[in-house]
Amino acid sequence: MEDSKAQQLLSGAQRFDLECLAEIYDRFSPGLYAYAMRLLGDTAQAEDCVAETFSRFLRALRAGQGPKNHLQAYLYRIAHNWITDQYRRQPPPPLNLDETIYEDASHNPEIQTGERIEQRRVRAALKLLTAEQRQVVVLKFIEGWGNEEVAVAIQKPLGAVKALQHRALASLRKLLLEGETTDGSQPRN
């Protein structure tokens, strides 16, 4: 949503316009919550992540800092940093991607069963990726972001994001083709 409306909202937020701040929260908090929930797997931590993201955003605005553009990427970068801190404190729980992968399953029980098995395999394979690779995959393929937005959000050069994405997809492909993943897999950090 990096359009003129986002820029108007950001300008209003920099003036501490309460309507703009409320609209920023309304527009971005659901996505931030879903992102945090997918990576953290805990509702309380996901809620804390969203609250801390907006708290840090407001502190940056009060200090005359904060984003000049790329508001969405800036907010996700704050969330990314908070989630990274959580990973350092404790290993990540199992990923919760049930509502995002194969959401529109057919009513055929055989197809539903096959899709559930495939979802488990994908979730297990994702757990084996590094934390950075998981975040790139979630932002790029689940959230639907472009590489440039992902790079801004995780504070990596575009080439590094592409390399992380390439390595993540190669690892996923290998794991899924070899069938080496189970639900008991341990994540790498």
C-alpha cells in the first residue's frame, strides 16, 4: 500500500493527526498481527509484537525520526526486529500457516486429506529454514510482498533478500522432494 494515500497518512502521522494515526493502525495492525502470529505461533506474543511495533513507531515520530516513505515496510521492520529478539530469547514455536496455505480446499475428503498432509509437510520444511529465510518466505509468498519491500522491512540489501529467497526455495524444494520432513522437525536459527 505504498501509494499516495499511504504517504498522506504518514504526513498526517508526523503531525500527530489522530485520525491518520488511527487509520494507520486500522490498516496495518491486522497484517502485522497475522505476520507475527505466523512466525511466533502465540496470540499473546503476536499482540505484544503489534503493540510494541506501534509504540516504537510513535516514539520515533515523537523524536522527529521515523520513516519518510515506505510506511508498511518500516512497520514490518520494527515487527521483524521484535520477532528476531524473541527468537534470540527462545526458539520459535511451530509455524501456524493453516489459514494461508490451501485455504480453499475442495469439499472432497480425499483432496482435503491430501492437502492437509501437504500442509504439514510444508510447515515442517519451513521449520527447518533459518529464521531469516522463514521471514523472507512469509513476507514474499504469504504476505505477497515484492523483493524491494522485503529488503526494506528486514534491512537487507536487495541482493541478500534474493539470495535468502533462492536458498530458502532450494532448501524447501530439496526437503519436499526428498520427503525428509515430519511434524517433529526442529527449526534451525
